Amino acid sequence: MSASSLRVGFGEVDITPPIGLKMCGSLQPRINVGVDDPLMAKTLVASAGGKTVAIVGVDLIGIPKDLADAAIDEAARRTGIDRDKIMISCSHTHSGPYTIEGLYSFDVTDGPYLSTLPTAIATSVEKALAVVQPATMHVGRSLVYHYLHNRRVLAKDGKAINTWMGNLAGDLERTPQLLGTAGPIDPELWVVRFDDMTGKPFGAFVNFTLHVNTHFGTRYSADYPGVIAANMRHVYGADFSTVFTPGACANINTTQGGLAHWREAAEFFSEQAIAAARSAIPVEEPVAVDGARRDPAVERRDPGSQPGEAIGRLDWGEGNSYPEVFEPMLDHIGALPDKIVVPVNAMRIGPFAVASNPGELFVEHGLTIKRESPFPYTTVAELTNEVILYQPTREAFEEQGYETLVGANRVSIDGIEEIVGTVVSLLEELWGAE
């Protein structure tokens, strides 16, 4: 096998919180009682042509900008990697701890635990850089149409209903007619496999556009990305590492959620990831590596733009629309600055690009990024370096639904489109710099 200019390394650190913290992922906190599988910070470092990037996947619901910046600064100090070429994407597991206040609840975060994250994440980057080795790159993809759906359906009145709101969707008096799904899915499950110079696979980058909320309960879990990682390790060996980032999956849910069924879907996704890894095609040398970041200040959502009926029309079960949760969000979001500074990253490893987003991006925006990207292969990595929550489309704001409520959404539609446009321009810059 010929020599490679590409050098790649992986590093892992366990970030499982102490037992007993409050758990996120629902409108109200749950108290943790144990661990089903560990939460991890995993880093992929890639170097070529004098440039180095670090892509970190973290098993958390999100990481606020102050913690992300602290981790990035520490990682840059330890490794010399340009801070603009380090990105931290959170899987958005709903079976982990709170990382921010105001995610519908307050007094829920654990300061001592959160204070450990910058060091732990920086250590995973440092570990990855310490073991970089010559590598070959292989790009694979599976198309997944089972166990996922767009979680918004449209009623005849033009309003959206989330698919878990069965009482509202199934009530023939309140909802006499449904007109089908409100939007598409993105079936691409990407696996970029890296082999050493003997041809042995030693790690992979994985990206899938599905909300990480299939496991749900009172025990910590990395959810289906953890199953993918464990099963790929079973195939490729105990030292094989998998870095996962979620695609633009804000409005994409599994059809098999909950503790009784989630594993069935997770095993299927892992089978698809392994199939993608096995069928991956080689990338020819030379492999260009680069990254870029901008921090635009985008317009905050105006709470006054929310229709008066938006909260009350929803039914989370037994007619409850949770006004006690969402009405305080009007004041909470209204008290934020008129402009919110958000980090936006783009990374490339050869023909493969990773476009970041600082919150939960609707799949339609993710497909726009893929369509407008100049790269042959493009993925979106949600919840990178910040937590700004849902970013719907213009049509979705008109259709209403949970994700468009103030609190669930913090950035105006103009701001959302500016974020999308910014990452597309970064992709164009990286492609043009080759």
C-alpha cells in the first residue's frame, strides 16, 4: 500500500455524570437512577497539508457556547490546533443530564459536573492528536427508510400537529381531516471509515438525520449512537472508535421509541452503519483537510410574533397544552439580547464536508445545505458549539406546532436563514481553497 499524507487519530473520554442528577429530554425533569451505557466524548483528528481539524462527538443534549468555547480554548492550548478548526457536536441524547438552564425548566443543571466538561472534552482531543497515524479514507452510505418519520402532520386548516399528540390528531371533532406529512426525511446514513496502512479499520465518522430520543427513561444512555458504536466495535475490534454527529433532524423522530422498543430500531441502524462501512469506497490521495468558523450575530425571536392560540391548540395528552411551561418562555426569551452570537463551522476531509449548526435544524434546511454545497458529500452536524434549540422553516412557522413555540425556538426566521447561508458560504470557501 502506498504512503498516505492523511493522518488520523481518535480519542475517547468517559463523561458519564454522577447518579442522581436531573435528566433532560422532556418538558419536566426526571431524576436519574443509574446507567444503561456510558456517555462519552469522542474526537476525530485529521491532518494533511499542514492543517489539522478536530471533530468532537459528545453524548449530551447540547453544550452551551461558554462551555464549548472553554473546551475549545483548552484543546487549542494543549494541542496547537487552531480553535476555528475544532467543533463539538452533541448527539442530543434525551437520556443525559441538563447542560443549560431555561430548557423549559430552571434550577436543573449541576455546576460541579458541568465544570468537568471542558477538561474532559479537551482531553479527548489531546488523546486523538497523540495517536494520529497515516490512514486511508473510505466513504460509505446507507439509505435508511425504516424506523424514522417526519414528526409533523398537517391538518386541513393548515396547522401542524406533532405525531406524538395522538389525542389531537385522532379527535375527529377537533381534527376532522389530515393531509399527510408536513415535510420530508433525509435517509442518508454516512460512515467515513479510516484504515491504517496495513488495511485494518481503526475508526469512523458516522452521521444520521434522526432525533436521538429513542431511549427514554431514568437511566443514562447514549441511545442508538451508542449501539452503533458498540456493534461496530464488535465487528472491527475493541480499539475501533466511532464519532457520531446528528444531521438536521429537529423534525425527524423514530417510529420505535421508548424503553420497550428502542433497541429494535437501534440494532437496525447499526446494521445499516456496518453495511455502509463495508461498502465504503476509497478516497484517492491527496486528501485536503481544512476548517473554518464564523460567529454571526443573528436576530432573536420576537415573542410578540407568536399567535395567541399557538400554545393552547396543542394537546400533549388529556388536553394538556402545558401553559405553565411555555407561557414563562415568552418572558425568558424576550429578556435575551436582540442579537444572539452563534458559532458556525465547516470542516472538510477530502471530498467529504461537515457543515455545523448551533441548534436543532429542520431537515428542510439541512437538505438545502446539501443541495447548495459544492462538495460531493456533505453532512450537517447539529448542536455544534452552542444550544439555540429549534430552527423551523418559514412554512413551519405559519403551520405552528411545538417546535415553533417561543422557548422551543429562540432565533427569528431571518436569523435561521442567515445561519444556513453562512455555513454554505464557508463550504464554498473551503472548496475554493483547494
